Amino acid sequence: MEYSAKVMDHFMNPRNVGEIEDASGVGTVGNAKCGDIMKVYLKIENGIIEDAKFKTFGCGAAVATSSMATELVKGKTIKEALEITNKAVMEALDGLPPVKVHCSCLAEEALHAALWDYAEKNNIVIEGLEKPVNDIEELHNLPEE
Ligand code: FES
């Protein structure tokens, strides 16, 4: 299995590892199949994602995609954050091997879960955001391995 230099870099030196104590939103999503879990913390001020951190108990691709997803989301509006799909994260990492594509779904879903938590805490509706799943195996459009 071949990993791109960017994936290796974000796996070896992950950005934004940790937690945000007074996070505006926190999301946790797991994958029952492999047992991996990802937790994303967002600090949102005036509709802008000021900071993002993560903790991932999972494979190298899950660590690399959480690292890249948190990098991409920083400084974005909530609407722009919704455009950070697993495909966008994979592209930013110069691709992932096909068997590892589902790991990038964990990053997208954890991001959505943190935004959902933020929306619930603030009694707002984020247009285009669907209720996140706890386990990505529940997603119907999960890419085939
Ligand atoms: Fe579980 Fe990668 S193998 S997220």
C-alpha cells in the first residue's frame, strides 16, 4: 500500500492534536468495523471557525485525515466548512489508497458532529447539515473497499 508524502507527513507530524477546553462544539464519531474513534473540537466565533483540534484513536490514515481536516477548517465560515468533504480532505492529501477511503469519512463526519453540537448548543439550524451518525457504518453512501 502506497501513501503519498503528504499523508506520511500528516501522520508523522499531525497538526492540531489535542482538545479545546471551552469548545463551541465537540463531535465524536466511530467506526465499529475497525474500532477507530475520532473526536473533533471547534472554537467558533461570529460564525468563523477560529480553532480546531482533534484526538484520534485510529489508523494512520485516520490521523492524517483528521490533521488535514482540522487544518482546512480553520478560518472558514460554517458554510465553507460544510464543503470540506472527505473527498476534499483526500485531495488535499494527494489521495489515499482505496481501502483507506472510509477513514477519511470519519474526519468529515466528526467535523459535522462538532458543528451539529454547536448548532444544538446555540439553538440554531445550520442549513445543509444533516444529523451526524455515531458510527460511520450507518452511512449509506460509504465508499466500497
Ligand atoms: Fe479505521 Fe482507518 S482503519 S479509520
